[in-house]
Amino acid sequence: MDQDIQQSLEKLQIILGVTFTDVTNLLTAVTHRSYLNEHREATWDHNERVEFLGDAVLELVVTDHLFNKYPEKPEGELTAVRAALVNTISLANASEKLGVNDYLLMSKGEAKDTGRARQYILANVFEACIGAIYLDQGYGAAQKFIADRLFIKTDEIVQKRLWQDPKSSFQELAQENASVTPTYKTIGQEGPDHDRVFTVGVYLKNDLVAEGKGRSKQEAEQQAAEQAAEAKGWIEKK
């Protein structure tokens, strides 16, 4: 392990608030598979196995938290709230807040990725860090790490019904505010079969409220619903 990596790991431990007994656990957590392809001299593993472990620990910790916090909520709603709390965007945001992005080890090509691709990497690294903490420090330390970074979002998710997908949420809002059930129509599609982009419009009666784009019609509908709720002023713009 060279000196630059060693210094980075020392800084990252301060950021995470965890002093590792075996710092190789943390090194593994921040190493993307692509880095090892360019650095054959590396003697440690990439983070996919420890991410798998972290994902399981994360699910248990969040499930336990929600089960005890909301004793009146049914299983289906708890599942939806949990999904909103630990989805890719939520975990990527938690990684970004921590500044983990600056300590990732990846190939030069992967380092250039932005947008959705980078979100996946950041979310995966967050889970890998959980797995590394669990391996090195045990369940209690992993639980504290998760609680400090994610539990604060729980009340907002429940109060603003962010656990609902945009289509379900917009349907409820439309019925409540306009006594209308939204309908969706495919307006257009472009690109080759393997890389098609759909444009879908969402309508209240015959009025086009908003459009959405996506790699599938379902994805485009979800985006259209989210845009429509904002356009109608029924939710705050992000």
C-alpha cells in the first residue's frame, strides 16, 4: 500500500468516525473492480463481496428501526418506506455528504462517469463501508453508522409520503385536488432497439400536464408523474 493511499485512508476514517483495527477492510470497501484491472500490483480485493454483506446489514438495521418506530404501520407500507430510505439516490446522497467520492479507487475510465453511473458507484460504496465496519467493529458500530447517516430522513419520508412512487402519489393528488384519475400516453420514441428512449405524456382529462422520458415506458411514466405534480404545484420542486 503506497503512502498516498495510506494517508487517504487515515482521512477517511476521520470522516466515517471509525478507527479500523484492520484498515484493509476499509481499503477494500473503497476499491472498485476497475481499479484492480489497472493496478495488478494491488494485493487487496475489490468491494463487491463486502458490499453484499453491507447490503444485508443495512436492511436488517433499517427494518429493525422502522418496525419499532412505527408499530401501527402494516408490512407493505414499512417495506415501501424502507425502500425509499435505502434506494440508490438516498445512499448516493449519504456518500456525497460524507465526501467518500474523493477517496474512491477506480479506473481512469470509471472516474469520468457522472450522473446515474456515479450514483450507483457511490451507493455501492456506502454499503461496502457498512460491510467493512461490520467486519471490523461488529454490529453495534455498523448500526450506529447507519443510524447517524440515514435515520434522520425517516420522518420526512413518512410525512411527505416520499415512500410512494411518483405515479401512485400523483394519482392520489389528482383525485384529491381535481377529482380526476391521470392517464398516460406514449408521445414518441427514439433511438435503436437496444437503446430506445420513450417520451410519455400524463393527462388530466384531455389536458397534457407534463412529459417524461425514460429507457422504458414505465420509467418515462414515473418521470412524467413527478414533473406533473410539480407543474400543478401539488408538491414542492426539488
